[in-house]
Amino acid sequence: MRRSKDGCVTCRIRRVKCDETRPRCRRCDTANRECGGYPTGRMPRRRLVELLGSSASPTSDLPLALAASPAEVAYFDLFRQVTASSTLFDSEFWQRDLLQLTHSEPAIWHATVAVGALQAGWQVELRGAESDESTKDAVMHYGKALALARNIDCPEKAAALSLILMATTNMLGRWSESQLHILASLRMPAHQDTAVRMDFQAMSYSDSESPYPYDKTSAVTDLDRILLDTAQEITTIREAGSRMFAVMRAYFLLDESMVTGELAQGPFLTRYEAFLRNLCAWERCMERFNEGKDESQLAETLSLRLYHALLRLFVRTGSLGPETRFDDCLGYFEYIIRLATALQEASPLSGKLSLEPGLIIPLYTIVHRCRHSSLRHHALGILQGLNNIEGNWRSAPAARVAARVVAIEEDGLAPSTVLSIDHAQPWVPWRAWSRVDFELPSSASPADVLVPEGNRVRDVCPMADLEARRMDLRMLMCSTNGVDPYGSVREEVVYF
């Protein structure tokens, strides 16, 4: 259907059909958008930009000189107001540094506009409304950013561009291109805090067609420097998060080197001991940092606790051994569920688009690795209610895949009884985690875990088609002979 040339300013900028109801169109009211009104006669492009600036929130800092169209300004404004502030961990890069660089660097401007266009498309998708042209716009601006990248001669700008390009390709499902961008950002010293978080996120999801390149990221990472960096005191919550994700990423790289045999046992154990010392030092610093502070409703501290508990779960279980090793960690699963629930209450995260890690990774891990039916179904319920995008993770396909894992593993088992989780319990003191005798209590019992080893899904190898809303899965079942690492392979398809 051809768009009317007499629609309201907002619908014309968004390139969607306006119902032309006056004085405000119903489409803008339904979408909870500020209607720009109806100009008389033909409107020059410059005037449209001026009207957009007056009908939206103040945008005096917008680099209008770089904008080729009013739609670009609208997309940039959406990124600035919504996308940049939606990260779980407070980020100076997204909320300040990147926005400042758009003033002087056209490539970064176009890449930022591309993410804003994808944010606009996501908002349309959330409402179940008809598709608009925002994805096409995003691809176009992504291409312009790539073409202009060759003109950048400043390392700080190059690093920033790599990160925003990675964010774009994550949302477009272009995994191999995303890996190129993160590798480029890891080679440069600027904005490493953001690069580390996004790289950790990339490690946690590996598409079958583009497996995560551990060998290449290891080659550009000074692992020993990270593991030996234990002396600093923590002065801000942002600093605490940066150090924790650096340690967490180091653990994944170290663990992979052990699994693949890249490191001999001696060098691996030396580095692993350094990792544990680093983690314990961070926990002691957090204990001192939090002394006298009320963190009960501090969303970012809850986020730190959430990912720290996930890291401690990985340390407790390791990568080798039967899947039944997770059955002794029900306290960890329950604790992570409590943290996720508290985080949702402190800062509702459903229906959001974030460029960095959020709730999806911890919740998906619980549903997959926890075989206590009541606990995993509790986590699955939270995951199914999110409707989020978090970097290269989307809650809708993650929930469908997780639900399929549960259905396969619990096939033929009687429905579980509902377990009551005590959300009033205090959080674990930071200093307690490093105790040799540390155990997390649980309301659940390992005796209630009924899924036998041979029925468990050890690994899921996904191949995503975001346009078709389809996930092709290779599910590697656990071995039943106690010798081979894997058993049979199941081919599954889920739609989202």
C-alpha cells in the first residue's frame, strides 16, 4: 500500500502508513509516540529535521551536519535515548564516549544509526505491528559505515567503530562478521572494558556455522597479565564489573585451552591457580567496597552478584565429567534464580534491547544444566517472560531451545511438585565464596533429580535463521558407556 504524502511528521520519518487522524494520528497514540502533527503543503527535508527536534526529547547535541535524512536523526535519537541506556551494567562507552565520537566520525555515525534502526524495528516487532523498513535501513547504514571505515586513522575511533559494528552484526545474525569486529576491537587498547563484556557474550553463544574462534582471541589476549592483575582496590561499581568480566573471560579462555589440550597439565595448573587467586582477591575487594553500603535494591550490584554466582558455578563443576556433576549444585541454581528475580523487581528488564550481557545467559544455563524439574521450570518461566534481545542472545529462541531440552530430558517423567523458593534469604557475603568448606544451601534435594545421565543433552549446537525465525539444532546426548564423551545426536528444529 502506498504511503500518503500527507501523513503526520512522525509516520513520514518512520516511513510507515499514517491513518491521518487529526490532531494526532492513532498509530502514534497506539505506539505511545509523540505525534509530530501535520504540516501544510510540501515540507523541505531541513524543516522535517527541525520538526523532529521539537516533537521529540531535547536533542541539541545531535550531529545534524552528518545526517543525510530526517530518518537518520530519528534513529540516532532512539539509540541515544533508549538503546545506549539499556545495558545491565552502566557503560560510559555507550552512553557518552560513542555518542561524542559520532560528532566527528561519519563511519561511527552510520553504525550508530544502524543500531537505532534495528531498535526501531524491534519496537515494531514487540507490538506485533506490521513490518517497516528499518532493517533495510540498518543494513544500508552498516554498509556505509564499513565503506567509511578505511578513512579512520585514530585507534580510539577504530576500536569504537569495531564495537558498534559488532553490535549491529549481532542483531542482524551475521555471526562471522561479528567475530571479525570483536577481534579488531581486542587488538586495540581503547574501550577494552566494553570489548571484554561483548567478547564474553560471544563466547557464550556459538553458532554452528561460525564457531567462536578461541584460537584467534587467545592469540590477541595477554592471559598472564589478566590473571596476575590482583592488586587494585575497587572504587566504583563500574570498575568492579570490568574486573569481574575480565576474570570471567580469562576463565573461559583458560578452560578451553585445557579441553583442547593446547596447554600441558603443568602450565595449565599454574595459570588456574593464578585465576583462583585473582578471583578470591576480587571477592575480598568487593567485601571492602560494599562495607556499610545498602545494596538490597542496587540493580548493578545484583547484576554483579548474578554473574559472579554463575562464574562460581562454572568453577565448581568444571568442563569435564558426567552431567550428573551439576546435581550437587542445586544451591547455586536456586541462588541464581533468586538473584534474577530480585533484579527483575529492582529494574524490570522485560521487553528490552541491550547490546551487552543480561539475564538470558544465566537463565538459559540454569534451564539446561539444572535437572531438578521444579527449579529449572522456575528459571524457564522467567526466561519465557523476558522477550529481550541481549547482544547475540534473544530470549524467544533461547526459551524455545531450553524448553525443547527440558521436554527431551523429562520425557516420560511424572510432573514435579512446585518448590517454594525463599526470596527473603540474605545474599552470600563476598568473603564466604573462597572458603574451602563453602556450600550454598538449597530448598531442593538431589534425590529429586530423576533424569538419568543417558537421557541428558550435553551440548546444543544451534544454527539460527533470524529472518525465518528458525533454529536448527544438533543436540549431543550424553554417553551411556562412561567412556565416550558423547552419545547419540538428535536433530531438532524450533521456531520462535
